[in-house]
Amino acid sequence: MLDPNVPPVAPVPVDQAQQEGKKILRSFNQGNSATKKIYIYMVVGLVVILAGGLTGKILAGGGISKTSNGTEVVTKNGEVTEAGSPEGEFTDEPAEGMLIVGGMDDEGTHHLDRGMGPQKDVYLFSTSLDLSKFEGKKVKVWGHSLTSKKAPWLMDVGRIIVLE
């Protein structure tokens, strides 16, 4: 509310206020040099951080991604080198060998040739991974062992890592 006893004050033109030595606010478009320096440092810092991240990604040549069923897929130079759930989820013994297409009498889609003959091979299938990406490579697998009619060791693979 306005006090009726106080007369209204007429606005003073900017030029007149400067001539009389009164302080006025600076306009927004003038800015001061300290503020400009801060903005420049912030922009340069952001560019450096982004460039470093991009350089790291390029030099690493790969990364980690998650598939729709929640398994991790690790790639290096465009090739899948690791896939599956974390190691701690499997209580059965892991197995190593050369991953080859073909099971034993319709048990498994692949098998691990461990160099000890067919009766020591591990016959594999996977309900969560695409084993075909690892064919012909020496791998280590983790999973759940199942009973089978003919295969000496049948495993549902949940994790796989390329060794060579």
C-alpha cells in the first residue's frame, strides 16, 4: 500500500543519474570479465571431459551392454568376448575347451572339446545365450548341469568367456 503522506518519486533518466554520480545497475548484455572467464572455463572443461571419454571409448574398442534378458555382453574390436550372468550365480564346476557345433544324440547344440576324448567332452545348450558367436574358440563356461540320457555331462550355459 502506498503512504498518502509520501509524494510519488518521478523516475530519473539514466544519463542524468550518471551525471549526478548515482549508481545504476548494469545491463545484462554488458556482463563483467570475471563472469565471462568462468563461463569460458566451464565450456572448456566440459569439452575436455567429453573428448577424454570419447578417446577412451575409441581406444578401448568395445564396451559392455545388456541384452533384453539381462545378460551382459562384453565386446572388443567388434567381437563378443564375454557374455552371461555373473560368475557367482552358478554353483556347478566351470568347464574349458574348444566350442564346437553339435551335441550328442540330440542332447546339446554344441560341445566343449577338452582334448580328452568324446566321453570327457561337455555337451552344451543355452536358454539365455547365443553360443554360435563363440564357435571355434577356446572358452570357459559356467552353468547348471542337467541329467541326460546319453551325454556324459550336459550343461545349460549361463556365462561364457573367450580364453584365446
